[in-house]
Amino acid sequence: MYPTVWLKQLANKTKFIKRERKIKPEIIFWSLALGFCDRSQRTIAGFKRLYEKEANTSLSDSS
């Protein structure tokens, strides 16, 4: 539905991602689009946990 290449290009074009390191724009997109459908995870900490699960990585709180 939304190709990864297109999501990356859009993130760069809109300056959503200035430099890509641990944060992947396509994973943020799908985490926001599908992750907040569940009413139990409507917090920033819940979103962070969902992103870490989907990306198979860990983020510091400052990320």
C-alpha cells in the first residue's frame, strides 16, 4: 500500500528525518497508523515500546 522507498523519500522531502540512524521513517509510520488503534497504548511510552518491538531495537528516552 505504501512502499518503503516512497515513505523514506517523503520523510526526507518534508524534513521529518534530518539524518537516519536508529529511527526509521517507515516503522514510525506503521507504528502510528496501526499501533494507536489499540486503546491501551495511547502514550508516548507505549508508542516507544511499540516502535522498539517493531524495529527490533532499543531507543534511549532522548530519542
